[in-house]
Amino acid sequence: MSVTKGIDSTVNYQAALFDLDGVVIDTRRPVVEFWQRFAARHNVTIAPADYSRYIHGMPPEGTLAALFPHLTDEQRREYYDYLRDFEDNTVYRPVPGVKDLLLALRQAGIPAAVATSASRRKVEIVERQLGLQGLFAAHVTIDDITRGKPDPECYRTAAARLGKAPERCIVFEDAVIGVRAGVAAGARCIGIQPEADVAADLIRAGAWRVVPDFTALHVGVEGEGIWLKVNGGEALGLAASMR
């Protein structure tokens, strides 16, 4: 495939930053089921629009404040116990193609980091289950930040831990507030989203392109360049750390 069509060579991107839920792991349905069960416990109705506005990509504290402001301190502690048990006993599935892309990035000398509103414990469980140990050079979790998405802190922190400017990073996101965080950080954002209506929302939020999963993305070498290619011929230039 030629990279002359749709090529963006204005910036050579030096790192890739990945959200976790919905990007590395396919958790959209389990997340909905989790919140539906928790809401039923507390007689709360969650509208479909609430998931993109207050749940997907948002730290738990933000979701609780928006949808469950009436919870007592004891009920909030019960929530975290419930969440911990849910995460410890979930069998995670990778988003198709994510491990292949991580391996290709590492082979090309492009470092990757995970930047998520989830806990470090969950990240460790996911890496162990999916065999991703060593593929992320840095981790930023809810324990490392003071402001959750859509604030850009998580992505700026992840870029800094890789020693890169955010403007030289590609962010992979599945949620509107995550795309906003990546764009606000100054990064180029690619949406990972199989649902057409949500994909349109990601474009409106500032995503450069949206693909259903990572099988639509490929790292390739052509001439003297390394490229992240999108099915259809579009490509972003990559600059390896050691080049």
C-alpha cells in the first residue's frame, strides 16, 4: 500500500498513548452491566446518554458524583468493594489487533504508555491475563492524577513519563471525554469504536479518524519512513526513539 495517499507527514509522532477500557480491553458491555446492577441496588435509573456523558472514560468519583450524589460514606465504601470484586473476577478480552499493534510499535522503536481512569491493580490484572507485560513503557492510572478526563492531565503525564511532548504522541480512545482529554493535551487522537453513532461523536470531539478496532491499523516501513497506516491509505509518520 502506498503512503502517498492521505499521508500526514507534518509531524513525526514519537509515542503512542492508550486508554484501557474499550481500547486495550473490550469492556463496554461489562461496564454497562456493572453500572446497571449497582444502580438497581440504589433505585437509580441510568439513561442511555448517561453512559457516554458520565461513565465511559470517567473516573469512578466523577460517575458517583453525577449519578449517585445521595450515597452515604458507607455506601460509597461498599461501591469500591463491589468494584474491586468485579474487576478481580472478570475475564478480560482484548480489543482485536491491540497486541499485534503494540508488538509492531515496540519493534519499530515507538514507546507506548497506558493512561487510564482505572486502578493500577486493574492494569496489572489485564496485563497478566492478556500477556501484555513489557509492552507498555509507562503506566498512568487514577492513582497518579488529581484530575480525571476530560482534563488532559493523564495524557500529559503519560507523555512526560515517556520523555515525549504531547504534540508528538498519538492517543487511542473510545470515549468522548477521552478524546477531549487527548486533544486538550495536544496529541493526535484516533478513536477505537465499533458503534457508528458513537464514532460520529468522537469525530465531533476532535478525533482525527475512528476505526472499529486495531485490525484497521498497521505499522509499516516504506522508503526511509515508518508509518502508522489506516485501512484506506491514510498514514501518520512515526519517528522511532533510536532513529
